[in-house]
Amino acid sequence: MWYNHGNIVNNTIASLERKAKNMKFTAERTVDELGRVVLPPDMRKEMNLEAGEKVLISCENGELKITKAKPRCKLCGADMSEDDQFVICLRCIDDIRSTK
């Protein structure tokens, strides 16, 4: 019998790639005297975090959750788009314009 090994390999690679996208990372780290924790390189890469970027840390039911911080309006704190070119939201800009 003749088997098409190329399809088997391609299907296996595609399956592994799907699993990798849903993979959970776990790491044990020590909290230093200032409360700092170092995120492993694999986790930073998965979160697309570069040095100097901000993260949001929340505590829910005794578990810490770290997510990449989204841009927020400097005046009202509203969420803003990643590609927004302003540091304040359009609503605040409109409010400032209307006070003239």
C-alpha cells in the first residue's frame, strides 16, 4: 500500500499549532522584597509584551491575573483603541471644545 505521509505530517503540524495557541503557561516565581515578580520570556512573548509596556494586574478569588494594559484616556479613564493617536478620548476632546 502507498500512503501519503505529507498529508499526515501537515495535519499533525496543524493540530499541534492549534493546541499551542490554546496552551496555558504556568511558572513558579519568587516574589522579591519589593513585591516584584519576573515574567518568563515565553509568557512575555505569548502576551506580546515588550520592556516598558504596562500590564493590568487584578486579583479575583485569591488568584492574580495579568493582562496587557489597554490605552486609557488620561482625563476620564475610558478605554481607548490600541491605534488611537490621542492620549485623551474623543468625548473629552468634545467636552474641552464645547467649554470655549
